[in-house]
Amino acid sequence: MNEFDTPIFKKSYDLYKVFYGYRADVPKQDRYTIWQKCETLMVEMLESILLAGQTAKAEKLPALEEASMKLNLLRVFIRLMCDVKAIDNKKYVSLETKIDEIGRMLGGWIKSTKER
């Protein structure tokens, strides 16, 4: 199995695709500020997950912790997007559900890496 087949990568990839699909509905004033920040965080989180998948077991933790930090920042900015009405509540719930699932998977991966 390669790093593109991991469930957490697939979930993160799908999160980005859903988020990208909402772009046209985001007001132009928000598209180049908070939207861009969220998009950047998602791409960086994907990079960290890929890096962790390709790294030796003893060196995975920094990449996983980086991905976790990006995910937590993303969670805050997605909530802010909802609060300022850049996305509606239905889109927020959809994104937050996916983010929560990725967070649980990432937390499990971090825990299992620390136990080794």
C-alpha cells in the first residue's frame, strides 16, 4: 500500500475537493483572504500527511504533529468563515464533519506512533 491509498490521505483529499467545490459561492471579498488561508492550510496538511506516509517510523511524529496543527488552524478558520457568512451553515457542517473525522484519524496515527 502506498501513501495515496491511506484512508487519512483519501479523506483529506476529499475534504479539499468538497472545499474547492464551494469556491464559486464564496463572496469575492472573502475569496482572497480567509478562503485563501483555508486552502493553503489544506494543501499544507495534505503535504504533511504525504510526508508522514513516506517517512521512516522513527521520524513520522514531526510531520504528523505539523498536520495536526494545520488541521486545528483550519478548524478555526472554517468556523470563522461561517461566522462572517462567507459560507452557509450547511457547508460549514459538511466541512466540519470531514475535519472531525480526519482529526480522529490523525490523533490515532499520532498515538500509535508515540507508542512505538
